[in-house]
Amino acid sequence: MIKLLIVDDSALMRRQLTMLFQTQGDFEVRQARNGVEAVVENRDFQPDVVTLDINMPEMDGITALSLIMAERPVPVIMVSSLTEKGALATFEALNLGAVDYVAKPGGTISLSLDVVKAELLTKVRGAVRARPTRKPSGAIASSAHRAQPLKARETPVRASFKAAEQPAPGKNGVLLVGVSTGGPRALEEVLPALPADFPWPVLVAQHMPASFTAPFAARLNAVCALEVVEASRPMAMEAGRIYVAKGGADMIVTRRGGTLTVLPKPEASEYLWHPSVELMARSALEHIDAHRLVGVMLTGMGYDGADAFTEIKQRGGRTVAESEDTAVVFGMPGELIARGGASLVLPLDKVAAQVKAWAARS
């Protein structure tokens, strides 16, 4: 049985969520009405996973999360509103150690729950296997264009070569980054470590709803040496610029007037996750020689991008999979490794250095 703690100040929401999970047959559910009760229940009930509302009386979700992570770290799924304010609070929660979030749409509680029911069940089940860790305070420094890296345990490279022996990608390379669950924290470590003179464009597909990606791009822009933008319209790909795929859409690479361009397009129904890592990488392969591509697969549930990144490697490009030791959820990098598509397997705090080395040698 999965021990689940539901934390929400709405009695109706608690009741609806409890019914949802109890009918699955493999959940033992307990409730808390606010952050104070959540901290106590985390200690006494010792749940395997927690769903945590943000706006609550007596103690809000952010404060409760910080106390939970300090006392007894547990996988936490934040339940957040689809607003810019809700997005900013969610990023703060992810920075404190929450592993994922579910963005609840507006409207009545029953209708809202119907919209996110499948996502909620999937994320709660996936979170049970997550590795919750509290990020040290001050790890994101808005006053400096550099984030302090997390202390990650280095793991052996699971490949038959060393990083220094790898041929560099071709001139004018392109860096592709795919990420999902646990992604904001991972990106906030990797991307600020890229220097201001990084010579390639960087394309990022992070699974997020539409209202979250613009605030997230702005948050990254404040801590990165490179300019970070949301790819909300057609944009020419420029060296030293980071393009975050717009939520609620997919980002593809194309050519306009002979110029490599990224542009958003409606979500493609044949892909399960959005913005799609698979579609981003496949469109890049259509217009860019694989030798010029580097794919980085970070933490996330599922297998989005694993096939396309494997093809990049098979056609002469380079790929990195985040190691299991540092991934919040090892699904996406694990799938890439299982397909033989990872040139290197590295802990999170080594990824940027490897990418910089490849770029420098090009």
C-alpha cells in the first residue's frame, strides 16, 4: 500500500481527492487541513508521498514544505493554480525540494479534478520512487550570473570511453535539453553554469503548462549568464541564447530564409508529453547534421525524447544522460541509457562542464 497524505484547506477538495485515491485500491490515505497539521502528520503517519496545496490558513504550503524537508524529507507533489503567481510559488516549492506539481485549472472542484485526475494519479505513483532532497538555501543567487552547484555524488561513466576522448561536435553546434519531473531544479543548476561566451544556441523542452514557461524563463534569465527566452513566436536561433519551449505547445526547429529558427506549434497528438522532447530533437535532426548536436537528458518520468536522442548518437552526435544517483526521477535518462543512446552518463553537477568542454573543442 502507498501511504498518501493529502493536504488542503478545502474540505470538499480533501474529500474528492481521498475518494479518487481510495478507489484505486492501493492507497492508504490520511488528510491534513493546513501546513501545521501536515508537518505533524508527516512525522506521525510517515507517508510515502504528500500532495500539498499552496494557499492555506495558519501555515501555507511553502512554509510547511520547508519544515517537512528539514525534518523528514518525503516526495511532495504541489497542487498549484494556473496563474503567474501560482507558477512563482510552485518554482519556490520545487527549489525547496518538492519533486513535481499538478496545475489545477479554474472552475468547480469536481470539474477541475476530472481534468487533472489522470495526471495526478500518474505523478503521485511516480513520486513514490523519487529522491527528495532539500536544496541548500542561497543555491540560486539572483545577484550573480552563476548558481552554486548542488553537492552530487559522482558515479562511474557507464560507457567504454572517457569524456576527454570523445570527438567534439561540429562547428556551430546546438545543445538540446530534455527534462520533466524535477526539471526546474536541475535546469537551475546546469544552465547558470554555462558561460556568457558559450558558442551554441540551447533549446530546452521542459514539460510545463502554458502559464508556467514564461515566468520560468524569466526566473532562469535572472540567474544565467546567457539570455533566456520563452520561444513563444518564431525566433532565429542565435549562439549563446537559451530557448525555453512554450508550455501548451511543442517547439520545433525549421529553416526560414536559410536561417535556423525555432517556433511553437500546437501540441502534436501523436506525442504523449508536451512540450515534446522527441519532436524537438527529431525536427533538429531534419535540419542540422547530427555531428553538430549534443543532447542532454535530465530527470523526468516516462521516455520522452529517448528514441530521438538515441538516433542523434547513432548518427554521430553526442548525448548525456543524468545518472541515477542525482536524478529526482530516473525515467527519461534511464530510458535513454536502456536504448544504448547515452554517450556518457554523468551526475548533474558534471553535465555543464562536459558540455562546455565539447563546445570549447569545436
